[in-house]
Amino acid sequence: MNDGTVVLPWLVIRQDDNGNRYRVGRYATKAEAQKIADRLDDRGPKRLYWVERLNQNGGR
């Protein structure tokens, strides 16, 4: 991609204790996203964080 847009294909997703899912943020690299997910996951129980990659069409 050479059109000057920033590509942020890695998502951090949060799931709460009621099963609701939220996008926490988008990141350029898997390592960056995983670092954020790990840091958030250490904050306490009843929350689950993980990393997902968007496909080329912008979906998961």
C-alpha cells in the first residue's frame, strides 16, 4: 500500500464477564498489540483480552 494511509491490521479485543466484546485499539504490529493486551490482562479478573488480525477487506 503506497497511498499514504496507515495500516493498523492488529486489534486488541476485550470481553467482559457478561460476554460483551469491545475493540480496545488497532495496532501496526502483532507484538505491539500483544504487549497492550498483556498489560491490560494483568489488571484484574473478569476481563479477557486477545489479539486478532483484520483480513485484507477490513473484516475479522
